[in-house]
Amino acid sequence: MYLSNTTAVRHDIPQTAAPPAFLSLVNLTRYYDATAAVRGLSLDVREGEYITLLGPSGCGKTTTLRMIAGFIPPSAGQILLDNRDIVHLPPEKRPVNTVFQDYALFPHLTVEQNVEYGLRVRGVPRSERRARVADMLERVQIAEFARRYPRYLSGGQQQRVALARALVCRPRLLLLDEPLGALDARLREQMQIVLKDLQRELNIAFVHVTHDQAEAMALADRIVVMRAGVIEQVDSPEGLYHRPVNDFVADFLGTTNLLKGRCVSQEGDIVLLETDGLRMRGRTHLQFAAGETLHVSLRPSCIHLNSSLSAQDNVFDGRVEGIVYRGENWLLRINTGAYHWIALTPARTGSDAGVQIGQNISFGWRAEDCWLMKAEA
């Protein structure tokens, strides 16, 4: 069952100690007329870190990226690079390069000339330009196309040229604005590998804007989830997926079972809760009072069929009402009367999921896989 999204109330999740940031956004705000596209956003980026800004259209992620790049000024706030505010520096004075979704390659220049352009503008000597361009073309695996013009390249090849042009100038920070959005699914997967390998090899911080949850999960060291101009949560992909701070984050980061319940009792980080006559146990880092409303996120992959879980976990009986084949697994819809649960089970050899529509089954999950959150105001 899925709850409707409401205005989020964020609750801090303890974070481990991290190296100091080299880029800090401090209370960054941007208005368009009377509308706030970004509101009081603060974020630290560490050297060599891959950050993705993730959220629905209109959440402020591209506006944030463009303020870092210097293309638009903030209405308020600071952009600190090594503790120096660079808000008033023009884009060409910032140690930052940007890769756009449309690549913005010069059609009248060859691949080699496109990549060389930024070095030429900076007055880098010809011999050094040639060496750096050749090295970067090798790194992005397009050296064989050095003499071709962009119109003769595929979308993936053009994206590699755009990356090479941005990285050949050795920026301290690379900004990527939906860089894979124009590619088909197969090319996106290939380019994700290229991006991650380049970032690790060059040890340059990447800030990558996307609305694609799978892309963010595959690439990022940390994901910044945004909604309506503010940050909802910042964490590792695993942290966001398994320990969301609210319904919005839980629902935006993949499929989940969202429920609303009431706390019966709590011992340590385990809560006994009740929802529409069902009693179950879940895990949390928060404290709940008896009778307090709470929300539950349970990932479909955490549900086990015909399980031998203990009495301290959660086991129920239900009826299978839907089966969808998804290659590596089957997605099941299970009815318990109060809820329709979504579960994933590994695909077996053969033509079925091991269960049939209409079949009564036992299913359950461990208490620690059931994540509890505060109810949103």
C-alpha cells in the first residue's frame, strides 16, 4: 500500500565522520520572481567524491548545479571553494567544468579539435595540448575517432567527446547536468561504467544531476534527494534505500511497501506496531511513544515466501493476486485483507514463480528489514 506524499519533516540520521569538504554550499537560495527554486540549501562536497542530485522535475537540482557553475547567481547564500566564496567569480574563473545533456559540441570542429578547444583558450602550449588531448581520448576510448566530426558519431560517442573536453582542462570539480538523458537504456548503462571509472581514476569530484533513481544508485558515493527546493536526505545509496528519512525518500528510491501504523511498545531499536489489526515488528533509530503514529517502509526484496522465520519476526498468510515476470525475479502482489503487499522472489528455471495466482501462501520478513519513520506533518 502506498501513502500519499505530504510536506516532509526531516529527521537527522547519525553520520560517520568524513574528510573535510573542499566545496561547501551554505544556505544557497535562488528566487525566480516570487518563487523559490532553491531554499536555504547547504551541502558539503569532498574531493574525489561522486555526488548525485536526485529528485523530480522542478525540485531545484539543475538550478543548484547552475549556481555552482556560475551560470546564474544565487539570491542569497555562499559557494565556498577551499573556504573562499566564489559567488562573484564568472564561470571561466572557477575551477569547474560542466557537461550538458545536449553535449554542446562544435559541429565544425573534429573530435580532436573539440577536446583541444579549452586548452587552446587557456594558452596551453601546442605540444602539451596534443599530449593531453591524446591521453584523454584514450581514457574515454574514442582515440580512433579523433579526426571525425560530431555528426558522424553516435550519441554515446558524442557524450565521450563532451566528457573528454570537460576533463582535459583538469578541473577540480566536474558538473554533469542529466548527461545520459538522451541515450537509450543500453548506452546509459555503458556510459555509467565509463563515468565511474573516469571519476575514480582521475580522483575528481563529480556532481551529477539526474531524475533517474537507478542511475543515481549505480554511480554515487552519496545521493542528495531534493524536493521543492530543499534537501530531504543525504546518504549513501544503501543508506537511502534501507533507511529513508520519510515517505517521499522511501517511495522515490525504488518500489517499497508503505504503511501507516501505531506504536504498541518499543525495546531498544525494535518497535512492536499495529496496523489495521496486523501486528508486526520493525527497526528504527528513533524513539516512539505508545500510541504514536508511525510509518513503515518495507522493500519487496526483503519479503520471504513460505519462510521459516522465527516468532520474533513477522509472518503472515496471504493470497497471491498478481504475478509479473521481470527477468531476474518475479514481482508478486499478495493480499492479506488489510493490504496488498509487493514482494520479489528470484526467478526459477521454468515458466513460473513457484506460486500461482489464487494460491494461499505464508510470507514474512525480519524485524530489522522493516524500517520505521516518523509520520509526516
